[in-house]
Amino acid sequence: MMSALMNMTTALRDWVSALYDAPPTRHLVVEALLIVVILFQLTRKSYKPPKRPLTEKGSCIGSLEKYGVGSCGPRGFYGTIDVHLDCETKIAKFLGTPDSILYSYGISAIFSVIPAFCKKGDIIVA
């Protein structure tokens, strides 16, 4: 009985390690783990995070009064605000460039960056 159990365990271990070592199937292991996490989240009684006191209430009210409420904040709708400029500065610093430009939608970058910065003979990689 014990040897049969050991043989099954060894066979299962060998099968799993062979499956994991195969390059085309490694993503399947990650996807299986993601499915387990999703199923765990779906079986919970509440999707809400644990309750904790709101400590930044004043900051939240100040932001709401300054920027308003909306589902997005593109420059095309609201104009350039300090948050856009701060984000561009931080991105430029992170990338080690003198400046950066943010666009609210990918197609808008194509229509403005390519005509503004590219000239005949440039190679564009997208």
C-alpha cells in the first residue's frame, strides 16, 4: 500500500515538473494560479476590503473641491492641470529624459507626435 502511494506521488511529481519545465506550457501554470485566485475572490462573502477608518478625509475633500468628480481627467476635456504636469515631471525623471508628454488616448499620440517630431527619413517603431 505504501509503495503504491509512493509510486503515485513520484509519478505526479514527475508529471508536474515535466509540465512546468516545458517552455510553451509555463504560462498555463501561471494562468491556473490566476484562476485559483479569481475563484477564491468569487467565493468570498464580501468583495470589499476590510473596514478601516478613513484617515485622509480632509485631503479627499480638498481634492474633490479642487478637481471635481469624474471618471477621467484628460486634457482635452478639462485642460492642463497641475496633476498632469506633476505626472509628466515624475515620468521624465524616472526615464532620465529632460521632459515627457502624456496623452489621454493612444491614437491622439499618433496624430500629434508623428507630424510634430518626425521628418522624412526617420524610422518609427510602434
